[in-house]
Amino acid sequence: MKATNYDQSSNGLNLDLSIFFDTERSRYDFDECFNVLQHSGYRTHSILEYLDFGNVAPSFDFADPTNYNFTKKELIQALKAGGYWDQESAKCLGYNLYKATKQELVAYLLEAGRYDDIAELLKDHFTANYKILVSRGYCQGDYSEIIYSKQVIEWLTKETNKTWKELEPILQKEADNLLWDSPIYGRLIINDDEIYLDELAKDPYIYDKDQLMADFIKTYQSKFSENEFKIIVDFLTENLPECLDYV
């Protein structure tokens, strides 16, 4: 939504208002925050690696053993359960299963197995050191899994001084907004001065005209003369929409 008073600004105030839900910004934020591990499709949901607005580089892989916690004994049990405990086959690859270290057994698994099989074996038998949050949209079928890797968790807990339990509801809301919503873009230009109306919103994804007007008056009333401020407030009252368009 865009409005000006250029056709009636004989009072010396040129006012230019732009406000809408910013779909371009939402696409940018998505690209900054997520690495797509699996795209959504007819029979699949999306799986996304969280990058915290580019603060952590993409690196997650379900078939990477470093994303799981396990002992050598647990690894041996998993190799046997997965059909990989075959000394003759291992010898062909240069491994002695009975004398191998934990690191050598991991290397053998990565060399002997197929990607999907390794990923399933790791997920089925070991404790993950990453977290998964599920986000559901507003339409049936809108469903995503967000992976928070060990590196991301360490980064977030250090930066915020919060535990994962404390961060989880914050990250859940953030993920829901990033995936299914668009933030407010709001600018009011008064002559050559630009006011960021979106910064007045209590929640950048929720538009409330009455709240925005109240906070605008509280924040900016002292910055203009009484006459100027009345002109600005009347302009906003008349032109701020009840609901925003998506642009």
C-alpha cells in the first residue's frame, strides 16, 4: 500500500507512506537461514538445516557419523545389525574388523555402505547430537522439519547464554514465521526524513493499526510542532490500512 499527500501539501509537509507484508524480504530471510536438505514434493516434506542468518556455514549430513554419539561397542552392534560385519568383505577394503579402532570402523562403514543405508543406520541406532523442530503452515500439507546441528546449538547457546530448552520456543516461533509468514515493511517519508514504521511493531509479522498509531504518537510527538504532528497523524489515520497486502 502506498499513499502521498503531494496533491495537497500546501502546508510544507510532503508525506509518502509505503506499508505492506514484504514477500521479497521473507524469501531473502529464508535463503539466509536455511540450507535445503530435502525439497517438499508430492510424497515428501521439506527438511531444512538452520543457519541462523548465515552465522553458521551449511555442513549437516544425515550420513555423517559426527552428528551422532556412540561408543565403539554400539558401533559394532550397529554394523552387525546392518549386515556390515563381514570380515572377508572388510579385508577387501583393507580393514580387519576384529582389530580396528572406532575411527577405522567408522571409515569402513562410510566406504562399504550406500549413503541412504548409512544415514538410516546412524539414525536408527545412535543418539543424535542435533535437534529437530517441526513447523506446520496454514494449509494442509504445509510441513517442514528444521535441523539444528551441534554447531548451531553451540553457537546459539553461547551467543544467547540460554539453554536449548530455553531457546526451543523462541526458535519454534522464528521457524514458523520464516517459513509461512512475511514481515512488515513500513516507511513514512516526511520531506527528506524517513521513519521506519515497521520498527514500531511489537511483532514484525503482526500488523495492528491501532498499536502502530499509538506507538507512533508516543515516539514522535515531541519531534514535530503541534500543527505539523496533527497533519502527520491525520494522514496516517486516513491512509494506514486495516489489513496489509502482500507485495
